[in-house]
Amino acid sequence: MKKLTINEQIFLIAIWHLNDEAYGVKIREKIMELTGGDILFGTVYNTLEYLIRKEYVTARKGKTSQNKADNKRVYYRITHHGLRALQEARKLQNSLWHNFPAEATTEIKR
Amino acid sequence: MSPRSTGRPPRVAEIILSRLYDYSRRYGMLSDLREVHASLCLTHGRRKADLWYWRQCLGALPKYLSYCLAWKTTMLRNHFRIWLRILYRNKTYGFINILGLAVGMTCTILILLWVQYETSYEKFHTNADDIYLIAWERLANNRHYSSTPYPLAERLEAEFSDFTRIVRIKPRERHIIKHQDKVFIEEQTIAADPSLFAMFTFPFLLGESDNALVDPNTIVLTESTAQKYFGDGESLGRLLEVDGVPLEVCGVVRDVPDNSEIRFNLITRFKDLRKVKEYQDPLRWNYFAFHTFVQVKPGIDPLDINPRLTVAMDRYRSWLPSGERDFYLFPLKKLHLYELAGGGLIRYVYLFSFAAIFILVISCINFVNLSTAQSAQRAKEVGIRKVIGSDRRLLLGQFLGESFLYALFSLGIAIVLILFTLPAFNNLVQKNLRFEYLDAGFIIGLLAIFLLTVILAGSYPAVYLSAIQPVKTLRGAFRIEGRGMFRQVLVVIQFVISILLIICTLVVLKQLRFMKHADLGFDEENLLSLPLTQSMSIRVQTIKARLSQHPSIVKVTASAPTNHGGLFRWEGMDPDLSYLENEIWFKMVDHDYFDTLGAEIIAGRSFLKERVSDFRDGFIVNQEAVKLMRLESPVDKALHLVGTDGTIIGVVKNIHAGYKENLHAEVYYLRPLTQWDRYAALDIRIEAGEIPNAMASIEEVWKEFNPDRPFEYAFHDAEIDKKYRQEEQTSRIFGYFAFVSIFVSCLGLSGLVGYAAAQRTKEIGIRKILGAASSEIIVLLNKNFLKSVLLANVLAWPMGWFVMREWLLAYPYRTDLHIGYFVAAAAIAAVIALLTVSIQAVRAATSDPVSALRHE
């Protein structure tokens, strides 16, 4: 399985957090909240398209609610496959950081 | 809706966005953006929100474009590659297609250049739209005249307030111009009113238009005339001797452009020269030698002026009884293309334009035929493309694109061809056309021709090929439906056009020959005309005697210029015929005039030198005069001509300069009847083959009398030939057109037959194995195409007959439309088509059947 990029990880995590409220605007807001930075709409949709192609998330038209605006929204939901990839990424991260000291310097150790 | 409300985002931006991203709906982008927009409306106001939306929208553009480019060009590249492969695989077809289109385009573009040139006349004048020529029609015989008498302009000025300016021009003056040792006869000089330069835009190089020709004894030269006399030196203010009068150069204008009907190399004032002064008597209403141009004030309809003009002119009765003429304004811009009475060069503009379009159509038909004939080869490709997911629109685009490429390629070749053929074409039409790449009108014309070709040639094949159904083509062998009916029809159209052009060529040639070999009433060969200068005219008899002594000169005679119109009565005249006063031409001649010209006296006798009465009151009339005067036995009838009573002593066969013009009633006499009756020319009959000898001695005599004047002469036969230049040109152009159209048609036919033979390779093979002779197979392949040619004849004959009858109507004397020309045209077309088809058919028929049937 291909490793997830940081970007994809952020998206998947954001979608997971949002639960059944995950649509474009909310996802973008969540990401900005998680990372503390700005993100373009273009990037949001391009990444979402990629994630769908990889089957990490599924999209569905929102028509459950009485809210009229809601009907046109597209909701995203993380798949089982996506969740596993995310866990893989976490494992990798953990093992990566395991022996890395917080006070690491560029000085050569003797 | 208040500005703070949560309105919808800008509509245009939303539409753009939804177009850019076809997945925008799928991923809910539009609804998301709308939501953000709405919330921004609440927090930052509507304006800010809209701005933000627009930024999102435009920010998406660059990425979208690069995306398009990458994907769309992939298909384009594929189409281009396929086109190249097909071209490479079928070199013959590609060659025929491209050559045909290129030749068609070349013809059309050349004609476009010519038409553009012919229609550009006078447009360079700033006021061209407002300038009109005063013309009139004589109602008795419906003849139109462009020349008016001198006093007309003054009357117009006094009685009409509709004109800004009125300018008189006396064209075709001849002057002897002298400067130091340079003496030339300037043929193309005009006399004009000073306001000429305010009305017409002839740019001044030296001097100013405002005061040109205002002061007495001044002239204006063109650039090249100034160069001729003064070299590179200063010409302004210098003196030129015009007919012996020194005149000062007050201005130099740029040479008159080729596309001007008003031509001059020197302009004099009306009042300066004695010769010019003669005809500006304010009361001389009967000297029609001037062109009167008026510039109409803006906002005035010239049609409004016409009736008033006629009424006003009726007051000047000294010239024609009222009610017998109609005045009208004729637009300057029409002067070149239209004749006053209708017709004119415009007929040729239409004729040639049609011919050019016909040739373009022929070459497009070739393209259509060959492309559809080839459809079997493309059928698999179309099938597979459709199966993979190409829709019809995409395929249409592909095939139209191919036609576009063919046309583009052909256009390139056509432009090269034009560069090579333009000098020859210029020679043909006697024009100086240039290939102006950057001229807007030309580029538009070129583009129009190009697009017309793409649409004519490309649309049918594209529709046809893109309609092919994949199921049919991929399951088994594809068969062309309809057995090529459509293609047969197109071939028939091609041959109709070709045959039509051949008929036109033959008839035009015949008319030309008819006019050239017309009986002119005199023997025009070896006959030289020598103008008599003043110093010569007083010693005519001496000169005649001296010249006739020369062994190579047979006879010499003298004549005065022909007069037109004057009091004319005869014995037993029908009062209805009084209109002949205006129609009669009369000419003073020497007694040996008819003898020298070789004119035949058909009744009575010629002038006799010994008979004093002949000199005093003898008249000889021509056949036409007898006809118009309705005389049964003209000889010995009493005749009155401009103040002289006499008798008709003989009738001469019509002497004229060819059948292009109407005949005139003419009267000849020996004694001067008017003040203009002065001998002005000698006609010299030279022994055949002795022209150089005779010329030498004539020049010697000339030099003796005119030491400072160049030797001038004209041969009658050459002058007559000049008159047929237009017809000669037309016949030649038609000849080339006919050749090109036949050539292109045969090119296409050859391709079609070759293709048909290839399609039927197996059939031919089997037939041969079963014992068919080669000749039978040739007949088999020929049959269909011959049928088309025959059908084309049936259609082309009536069309040709109709068109050519119309064309011939313009000539007063015309040849009749003989069936022979139609048969000849048919035969030419049939033989050429037969040859073309047979060459291909023979190749197919003589091929080895084994090689055709081996692979199964």
C-alpha cells in the first residue's frame, strides 16, 4: 500500500473528526483549525478527488435533512480502507519518531 | 433584498466556475462556495463577498487552461498523425486533392485580385462618393453621352444650389511640349478648371492645390512628366513651351494611379491656349467635348436633381429641341465599371467571378468525391473510434480538421503558384496587379475563399464519414451504400461546368474572329495614316506628289476629320427623318480617297478630278446613309448639307473600323463646308513588303516639314487590332479557365476511376479468368463515366446557349450561335474524359488476375 502524505493524513483526520458533518466548507474549516494555516478551496477539492479515487473516502449527496441548502451538499465519509491507511501512517510515524530526541542538534556526536 | 442579505453569488462567476469544473457538482463545490459566500456576506458585506467569489473563480482559470491544453492536444496530435499517415499511404489521392484545391484556389485568388483592382477605381478620391458626372440620353435613339458643352457648367453654377463644386475637364488633348532640346508630343494632357484639385484628390508634391492653375499661363505636371523635362532639377516656376506658348509650372502632382479613369500627365488651364480657347465660346452649346463633374452637397439625393436638371437644360434650345433629352448624374465610382447605357466592364467582373467560383467548386467536388470514395478505408477507424467512446461531434471535428489541413496546405501551394503566375496573369489582363499580403480587403477575401473551400470540400465528407455505424464496419467488410450515386451527380456537375466554359471560350473566340475578319469596307493592310501638321497641311498637294513618286508607295490621299451633326436635307425627305441631323457624319476627302482606301463604290461613281461640278457640289453617301434616309435610288438625288446644296453622285460601301461599333450614316465631299474642314491626315497605300523603304522616305518628308517634331504615324490594321483587346483578353482568359477546369475535373475523374478499379480488383480478376477480354473490362469501367459526361452535355447546352446569347446581345454585329460549337465542346470534354478514364482502366484491365485473386 502506498504511504499517505501528510496532506492526505490531515484530510482523513479532519473528515473522521467531522463525522457525518464532513462537507467542503466544514472540512476546510476543520483543517484550518487543526493546522492553524490557510488552505485554498482548489486544494480542498483536488485532494478530495484524489482521496475518492484511492477509495480512502466515499462521497454522497446530502438529502436526509429538511434543510434546503443541505440537499446540494456533498458529504464525505472515511472508508475502512482509509482508516487502515491512516493507522498504518500513524504506526510509521510513531516508529519514526521513537528514538528521536526532542533536544536533537546538528552537532556531530562523538 | 438589502445589501447585507445573504444573496446568491454573482451569476456569471458561478456559471464560469461550473463550466470550468465539470465535477464541481459532484464534489459539491458550488454549494460549498455559495455557503462561504453567504457567510462572507453577513460578516464583510455583499461587495467583499462577491469580490472574493470572483477571485476564486479567476484563480481557477490558469490551471484549467493548462489542463485543457494537455488533454485536447493529445487528441489533436492523434488526428494530425492519422492524417499524415493516410496522406503517406495514399500519395496519389493526397496529391490529387491538394493539387486540385491549390489550382482552384489559385484561379479564384487571381480573379479576386483582379476584381479587387477593377472595383478600386476612383476610391482614392476623398470626395469620391459625392462626385457625379453630368450625362445625358438622347431619347430618340436611347444613346447615352458623357460629354457636354462648355457653357453648361456656368449655367449649372447660376441655377443650382445643390453643388459644392463644378469642374470641367477637356480630355484627350494633344500638345507639342518643348523644353530646350527636348520635344515630345504629349497625348494624355487635359485642360481643366482650377477647382479640379479641390474636388479630386491628386496629392501635390510641389506647389499647393489651392492656387494651382489659378494664375494665367500656368500648368500642372505629374511627377514623371516633370522628371522627363527637367530631370532631377527644380521644376516649380520653370517654363515649358506648350504649342509654342511658354507656360509656367505651378505644381507637380504624384503620378495618376493606375486605378483612375481621369488620366493626365499635364494639365493646362482653359484660357491659355489658342487651340483650347476655340471651343470655350460661352454661346457654343453644340461642341460636346467636355466632361462636367459636379460635387453634390452632402445630404442631397442625386435622384432628386435629375428631373430638375432636365427641365433647367430645356431652356438652352440651341442644342437640342426640348423633351428629346434626359439629363442625369452618373456616379464617379461607377465610371470605370459601368457604361452609361448599362453593361460595361462589370459584365466581365461577374463573368470571371462566376468562372473562378466554378473552378473552385470543381476542385471541391474532387475533394468530396475522393474523400467519400476512400470511406471504406476510414470505416474501420471510425468504427473503432466510436467504440472507444468518441462521439459524432468529435469525429465531425476530426474530418473537418483534415479538410482544413488539406485546404491550408493547398493555400500555401496556391500562394506560391500565384507568385509564379502573377506576371503572366498581369500580361493577360494588361494590368499591374500586385500581391498585397497586408491589405485588409485582400486578407478578408483570402480568408473567405479559404473558409468557403473548407466548408464546400469538408462538410459532406465529414458528415458522411462520421455517420458510419461501428456495428456495420467492425463485423465484416464495409460496403459503401448508395452505389456512389451522389458522386456520379457531382461528376456530372463538374462536367457541366467544364463544358459550359468550353462553349463560352469557343463562342467568344468565334465572335472575335467574326469581328476581326469583318468586311471593313476598305483594305486595312499596308495602309498608313500620317497626321498633317500645320506646316504640312498648306502644302498637301506637293507632299502628295512627292510621296507618290516613291516606288514603294502606291497611292496617297488626304482627308479632314469627321464632323458630326448639322443641317441635313434631301430631295423627297420624310419629315420624320429630321433626327438624322444629329446622326449624320460628314467628312471632306480628296478625290482619290476611295481609290486609295480600296473602298468599293456600289452605285453611281467616285469623285472625278476633271469634273468641276464634283468639287463644287458632289456628295457621296455610304450604304448606311442610304438605308437610314430610306432612298430607293440615291444617285442624282439633291442633297443639302450644312449650307451647301448638291447632288449625290455615288454610294460607297460602309467604311468602318470594325463590328464593335454601330455604323453611321456618312457623307463625303471635296470642298470645305465648315471652318473645321482642313486636311488633317494622309492615308498612304504602301506596296506589300515594302514598308521599311516607304517608311524611310515618309520620315524624310516629315523631317523636312517638321524639323522639331517627332515622327508620328499609325497603321490602320494595328489600330483596328487594338480595339479588340478586350475580346482577345476575354477569350484567352476563358480559354485558360476552360483548360484548368477540364484539367481539375480529369484529375478527380482519374482518381475516382482508379479507386473504382481498385475496389473491383477481384471482380476484374474473376471476369478475366472466365474469359473476358481487356477491351470488355475497359468498356465496363468507362460506361458509367461516359454516361455522366453525356448527361452533363444535356444540361450544359441550354445553359451555354442562354448565357452566350445574353453575352452576344451586347454586340451590334454578332455571330450566330451555331450548334457546331456545342457539339465541339461536347466532343472535347468526352474525348478528354474518355482518355483519362481509359488510362486508368487499361491499367486495371491488363493487370494479372492471379495477383488479384491470390490472397483470399
